[in-house]
Amino acid sequence: MAKVEFEVRNRVAYITLNRPEQLNAIDLEMRGLLYEAWQEVKFNPDIWMAVVTGTGRSFSTGHDLKEQGFGRVDRTEDLYLDQRNVFKPIVAAINGICLAQACGIMFLSDIRIASERAQIGWPQVKRGISSVSGPTLLAHAVPLNIALEVILTGDFIDAQRALQLGIVNKVVPHEQLMPETEALVAKLMDNAPLAMRALKEAAVRGQNLALPERIRMANLISRGISGSADSKEGIQAFIEKRAPVWQGR
């Protein structure tokens, strides 16, 4: 049984953290498998988007503190940047406890659906260690005083509080988590894959640019797909009043 399960169905990659007896704590092997999964999503033209979730009662408790090592993707920054550099849509289905390093995976997903049982937190301060995702992702997603309260106390946020803070997009009954995720996937897959990638890339890369540079970059990215087969198909389908048939090229 793989610690990270990877399956492609109908052009959607499903990445499942699968170490439930350890609450999906991420060890060196799992980080390697996650790296391979994100590379496959990024470079495989037959994959148009991805879903990441966990098995059991935990999305993941983050870095396995029982393990020490310094492999290629042992470093947290590598794990995060590998995922950030995937410009295909990524949906996180947060099925339960989501802590520390796992919060980075959650934040670097584009749309986040949480089970009502989800708990989110950065407990590193209680272990005498610091965090990467807390100060670099949470602190840029919510007011700084709120972020500091969370990461300095180590207290958990429940699903409804996460929704109020905008950390997650939606909270659903636990048994509806995957049906709701699949409904969102179906909605996204109705849209042109190249256009979704272009929109994500422009939004992500423009985060730290001034408005003129953001506009110029978004224009260049938009022009890059304007002559694509999908772009022509989308316009023709609109004219003919029919559903488009996307090819991803």
C-alpha cells in the first residue's frame, strides 16, 4: 500500500496521503512521492487538474517529527515550491486534522473544501520549533494579528472558524466531502484546461507585482493561448450555441 496513492480518472489526478495509522504524518518517502505526483500533474498533458486529500481521520499532521533526514524533498521549501509551480487547478479536500506542513499543502491548493470535522493548526511552538507555512502563508492570508495568535498559541482552528477567516472556501458535512469535491471537479472540468492554467498562472505570478507589471504579464499569458485549438473551439461553440469539446491544446 503506497503512502501516497496516485490515480488518474477522467483527466483528474487524485493524490491521497495514505498513512492513516500515523495520521498521514509526512515522512521522507512521502515527500518523495508527493514530489513525483506534482511533477506528473505538471508535465502530463492528459492531466488537467488535481485533487489532494487524506485517508482516515486526518488530512495530515504534517512533518513526521520522529524522522530526521535531508533528502531532495525533505526540505519543506522544496515540497511547497514544487506544488506552487503547478499551474493546473488543485482542489484540497480536507477530511480531518490538518497541521503544520500539511497546512502548506492546503494553502498551496487553489480551492479548499473542508469537512465539518476539520481542525487546522500550527502546533510547532509547543514542540520548541518554528514553522514555514504559518509565517509565510497563513500570515499573508489573514490579518497579521490573527495569524500571530494562531501560530504563537499553537491552538487549533475548527472548520467554521477557518471558513470565517477565508482559509477554506466551503465547509460540508463529513460524509458529503468527496461528493461535494466531485461536484466542484465536474464544474471545473466543463471549462477549458488551458484557460484555467493561464488564469491560475497570471493570478499566482502576479501576487507580488505592481499593477502595471501584473497587467502586462497577464496579457502576455492570455495572448499565449489565444491561438490555441481550445480557444478557437470555445468561440465556435459559442457561435453555434453548443457545448465545447476541449482538447487541452
